[in-house]
Amino acid sequence: MRVSFYIAFMAFSFFSCFLGFTGNFDKSYQLKEYDGIVAIVNGDVITFHDLEKRMLLTLFSTGGEVSGELRPKISREVLKEMIQEKLKWQCAKKYAPKGGWVTDKAIESTFSDIAKRNNLNHDDFCNLLKSKNVDKNELLQQIRINFSWIGYINARFGKLINISESEINRTLAEIKEKHNLESYYVHRMFFPVSDPKHEQKVLAHVNNLKQMLLRGANFGNLARQFSKSPDANKGGEIGWVFHGQLSPEENLELSKMQVGSHAVVRNSRGYVILFLHDRKEAGLKVFTTVKFLQIVIPFGASNPDSEQLNQIKKYLNDMKKNSRNCHEFIKNAKDSGLCGISDPVILTLEEMQPQFRSMLSSLQTGDIGSPITTPNGIIVVCLLDRKTQKIPEPTANDVKLQKINERLSIFADREIQDLKKKSEIQVNEKYGSTLDFM
């Protein structure tokens, strides 16, 4: 079981008590006096240009079709996220330790990981962002804010959480009892309902995201943009879970879901959007890890027509025929000057998109796959290694971290709600009432 956790960056001591923002914001300011301003958060301005940059990043990340009446809805959702990010950044900066909450190296590492998830190396991913008019710095700043907020929440609340050994042992016993039941490979997004009066606002937000999923948006990237769960930075991926590990409502829904489908569930804390990537029947407790490298011919600023696509595929197939093995194919691709070469990637077949999983399942170590067309370019995969392993049972440390995450996420939600109450926020009336963003 994989665990993404808030305490990953807990390397700093926190001594100041949180006082909130009193702010020096002048309420007499009117947004209409400032051309292009969509919101002001404790004196920090969000312009229409800022919102457009984030919309481009969001639409690029999620890959879904957003047009018509859905676009203004998503625009408002993006603005809500930007307002919350302003609050998080203001708070994290105020109490940051010397050197900040996160290093530039960690941010660049996360950026490179996102590039790999898009089947590209670092430089090709930068070129792709540029070709789509997406500002790389917008993505880097978003990563910095998210990690800084995690560091702040850890420092402020981590020492308040105590998970007893008896609680861990009880959970492990329950998991062991259900170990031979079905298991699921799950991605999830979480949206807390901290106050009953916010129920309809949260549900509307969830339904907007559900519409994006129905129009082809990428679940993992959507989770990175919007989910309030500590595993959002990893696209909501929590990996293999045994029946009974999640909330009763989620367990019930997973037992009814088809692989590749998603569902909305209301549990005791809020709304969850589930994506069932794979399932194992009772007794089938193995998974396959593959190590592969990708050869990419990116599309650039304009997508090729069908004739050009066929020419690119023929070029790659001819290169494949003229290569005795995958290592020679990689060398020929480098020598061509046309192809991007990714770093080696290690993933489980279960966590991959169906198109890639189907293709890689049929390959043996050293094999070269057939060209695959993606939104960003045409890819050929070289399989370097594959291993079949047993699904590991969660350890005591896994369970402890999961429970810490759950409780820290509660503190994080309460903290952001408290920040909103203490802050001066004003939103351009074109985007709705300021209360809608609180």
C-alpha cells in the first residue's frame, strides 16, 4: 500500500502561535476601479491575466474538453482555488523557517516527476508547456505553495496527533481478517464539508469536476489541481487497498464499480470522487512492475493531420525494423535528432492508463512496442524489465501514517476555513458573490 503523507516535509520546528490576518486592506477600494482585477485577498491582487494563466494550466493538466456553459463554472472553481492558494501562501510565508518550507531542488524534482507522468523528459515537457502557452512558472509556484502549506500544517498540528499502538494493532487485525477479500487499486479526490451550510456548495463543486471527467479530463491531474486530500500531490493515487480499509461508504461503492469507472460518494466527512483503476478478486494478490523508456516525437504547437500521423508512425516502425534490439532502437532514436528520450520509468501495470497497460502487458523484457498516438505526440515504449510481485500487506508504519494523514487533513480544512473568516476577500461581481468564494 502506498501512503502519501503530510509529514513528508516535517523537518522544521514551529514556535509562533497562529494569529490570523488582521490585514491593512482598505474596504473602500472597489474592484471596478481596477481594470482586469478579479479578486483581492488581504491586499494581494488576482488579475484576469492571472486567472487566464491558471485556466490554461488547468485545462492542459486535466486534458478535458471545457466549453459552453461549463467553462464559466470551471473558471469560478479555478478562481476559488487561487483565492485559497493566496491564503495558504500568505500564511506559510508568515511562519516559514529560515530557508523556507521546501527547497528548489524538491520543486524541480516534482516538476520532473510530472513530466514523466506526461511521458516526457524535463526539456521536452518545458517545450510542450511553451507550445501550449502554459507558463512553467505558474506550475512551479503552485507546487511551491502546496508543499509550503503541507510543511506549515505539519509544523503547527503534527505534535498534537497521537496514534496509539492499540489503535494501529486493531486496524492491522481488521485488515488481516479481510486480506483474502477483494482488493482495489484506487485513485480518489476528497472535498470536506466542514459546515452543513456549505453542503450544496461542495456538492456543486464536485458535480462540476464530475462533468469534466465525463468529458475526458485526466483524473490524476484533476486531483492535483482540486482535491483536498493529502495524496492530491500524487494525483489522488493511494494504490492497492483491501476491502475495509476506506470508509464504509467507499468500500460499498468500490464493490459495485467497474474497472475504469468513477463514482461520487458522501462519507461522514465530505464528498469523495473515486476512480477504480483495477481490482483483484479474492485470493489474487499479485501485481506487475515494469521498467521502461519512452521514445517521443512531440507534436509541437499544431497537431498533425492524419496523413502526417501516418508518416510519423511509418518512420518509427521503419526505425524499429532496422534495430536489432531496444538498446539499438534507443541509439538510433537519439541519432535521428527528431526524437525525445525519456528517463527510465518504473510503474505498475495497474496504475497505467488502459491503452499503455494493454500494450505493455504483451511485451517481454527487451521488446519494442508499436507507436501510440497521445495528445502530446507519438510514443514508442521500450520495455527494459518486468517483475511480478505479491501485493504487500500494510505495515504498522503504513497504518500510522495513513491515520496521521487523515487527522492532519481535518486540521488543514479547519485552518483554511479559519483563514477565510479572518481575511479580507473581495471578488469581482462578474464571477458571483464574494460569499460564494468563502
